[in-house]
Amino acid sequence: MSFIFTHQNAEMQLDKKHTALVFADLQNEFLTETGSYYPMIADKLKELNVMDHIEQLLQCAKENNFFVIHSPHYYYPTDRQWVAPPGAIADYLGKHPKGFVGRKDPVDLEAFVGSGADYPERLKPYLMDGQTANTSPHKGLSCQSNDLIKQLRMRRIEKVIIAGPVGNLCLENHMRDILEAGFEVAVVRDAIAAGKNEEGDGYTAAMVNYRFMANAMWTTEETIRRLKAVGTE
């Protein structure tokens, strides 16, 4: 009989002082119908009510004064100077006729508002409140190219709750980096989406990997309950 991993680790315990919520890719490209990436994950976004759950998590974090850190995905015109061959998804998005999370310049917001790189309007009150740390952009899948880990370290964070629309790529790679940096990580399983290819379902693949690696896998409802329980500390 083949071995099936069923081990349950000790329950991840939150405390307000050392806990942060981390999101990746809360941008129009992924979360609105006009986005370049949206068609790949639209079914799962709708099935799990991902957008609603992300907003609920953000609202809970703000109401209970938890740190929120967001890792956006941007590319600039100078990134077109790259000559190294990209992987499959990067090659597809790089050739997309509508473009993908493009910005004119790191300090120039011309044509940014309402673009695929911009945040969905309903999330802007949370992401642009002057308290959320929107990091420098990740240029690939992971947070190795931005300041996310630095933002966590400088706040003395130890426990991270993560969510975002690209569960099998950017979010999974962010989780791996955060784990490798020594943090505990809980994944909010219904605030995550993923696409499919001819090999199978990216969401299922992500959940399988999260189950092996994460300290916890919670629903949005359970996450909010846990946050509120320690929110008065």
C-alpha cells in the first residue's frame, strides 16, 4: 500500500504583535475582467469568491490593527532589454497583446491609474491607506527581488498569513521564500486561485504543496476568527 502523508503539526498560534498578513498580486491584471491574467483564473476566482474573501481579510486586518504587506508585480520598459529565455508563463505574458502589469517608470505614474498594474478600486481603501506596506515589485514569481522579507523583519514579524490570486505561481513562491527565511506561514485556502494547463489543475497542485509545507491551511472564516481572537491583545 502506498504511503499517504497525513501528519498534522502543532497548531499555529497567532499573537498580534508578531503577526502580519501578506498578499501578492492584488492588481487589475489578475482580479478584474479586463486583466491579461484574469481569464486563466476566472473560474476559480468565482467558485471560491476569492475577491470577497481577500477584501474580508483586509477589512479584518485593518479593523484589528494587524500589519498588512502587499507584494505587487510590475514591469518597466527597460525590462524589455532582458535576453535570457523566459519560462512558459513568462513567455506567454510577455507576448500578450494587452501587455502585462506594465508601468512607464518606477517614479512615473502616467497611464497607471486604471491600468492592469493598478489596484482594483474596491481594494484601494485598504492598500492605499498609508498603513499598508506596498513593497517594491517582484519581477518573477518569488519575493527574492523585492523588499518583502525586509519589511517583515523590520516589524519583528514571526507569523505570516498569505493569500492572493495566483496560488500555484507567485503566491507559492512567496510562501517558499518566507518559510525559508524562518517564518511560520498560514495559507488562506479560499482566498487563492490558480489556472489550469494540459497537465492538470494548478489550484489542486498548489494545495498539495501547501499541505506539505505550510504551518497551517485555513479558510477565510477561520482566519478571521483567529485574527479577531487575538486582535485585542
